[in-house]
Amino acid sequence: MVTDTLRKSSYDVEGIFYCIDSKEVINVQKIAVCKNETGIAERLGFFCRGEQIAIVEEPSEAQLLKDVNKKEIQLILLDMYVGERGMGEGMALLASIRQKCSVPIIVVSNQTDELAKVAALSIGADDYVSADDNPLVILARIKSQLRRYLQLTNFCKQIGQIYRVDGLEIDDVQRKVTVEGREVKLTPTEYEILKLLVMEKGKVLTIPQIYEDIWKMQAVDVDNTVAVHVRHIREKIERNPRQPRYLKVIWGTGYMVG
């Protein structure tokens, strides 16, 4: 539901409500509200304006996890019922989400029992706030968690930009590819395709997935475009392109590394 404080702009996509008035959406941080049982999304909407924070209301755990990956969501507000002493389906949902993603989770609940808070934090919540708290206090906690998470993410990116699959290595800092110690020269597009497949090692990516990720456009009749680039990559990284060790064709589906 879009309220006066959560107005859909012409820039929103797939349920994202941008809580800013600017016509240009720049460096927006996205937080997901799951369940929204206390109406926290509506109450926070007004205070998110000017803070470059967009709220995504998620109807289910499955959609939440999908959007965490697709939309690069940086924080989850789990607005849920928590029973006395921390019992109830809300805690099971928290545990399930925590097992599947690492973004910060703030539990929002009407339950103020201390044992409920302890239980939520023990299961995997990064913070626990009462639904009756001042929205400005909740916003401050959100910004604090976002700040720590983004600092950690940036640090991990700096130390984790070398990807390896057997003898294939990608140094994403220098944008250099080596195969068994031999440097391979790729075009920028070839490099991005190979890096995408290496980062998704063991996962089959379809041609539309590859095209839309690299070209940032809707995939329509793009099979040959992707196939040509993949063929060139294989010619450069494989000893025998007809019997590839690294970049494999999964007929009728797509491509895979690993």
C-alpha cells in the first residue's frame, strides 16, 4: 500500500518505494520491511525522506530473499509478532532468514519482554526495537547498522577481489586474467562475462541472465551475441576449446564455469 509518506515515484521498480523527493535517485540505500505487522513502513516513510533510504515492503520470506540478491538490499526490518519469552513463528522466520543471508536484521515488535529480546539477538538479529519507539530512534539505529555493514562490505571487497577456479585466476583490482600462470588478454565485455560466470561458479546462467547482467538491457534475440563472446573467451582460456576445462556449455540452458 502506498501512503502519502511512501509515495511511488517514476523511478520505483518492482515494489520499491523511494522515500525521497528528488527526481534523481543517487546512492539510494535500500532496506526491506518483512511482514510489516505494526505498520513500521508507513511510520518510517516520512523520516526516510532526505536520508537517501528506500523502503521495500516484502510480502513473504521467499520474495525477501530474492530481492536481497537482486536489489542489493542492505538491511532487513523484520516487523513481526513475538510471543512471550521469545516464542512464536516470528522467531522461526528470523532463524530461517539469518541462515540464508548476512545483511543486518533489526527486529521490530510490540513485545517488550527482555527474554524475547535476548532470544531474537541470540538467534541472529543485529538489533531489537519496540514498535512504540520514536521513529527517529529507530531511524538512527537503522543508519548505525547500515554504516557498519557498508564499511565491512567495502573492506571485504578490497581484500576479496581475486577469484580462482582451478588454474584460472581473475584479479579484479588489476582486471587481469591468468590461466595456469599465463596472462590472457580479454576485451572488456569478455572480461565481465567471464568474471560473472566465475563468481557464480558451479551455477548455470542462462543467456538472458548473462546478457541482462552485462549489457543492462532486456534480452531479446541475443543468443548469437552472447555465444560469440563466449566462443572468443573459450578460445583464449582453454587449451582445447572443444573439450573445455573451465567454461562449459550446458546445452539448452546456458553456460557455467566449474
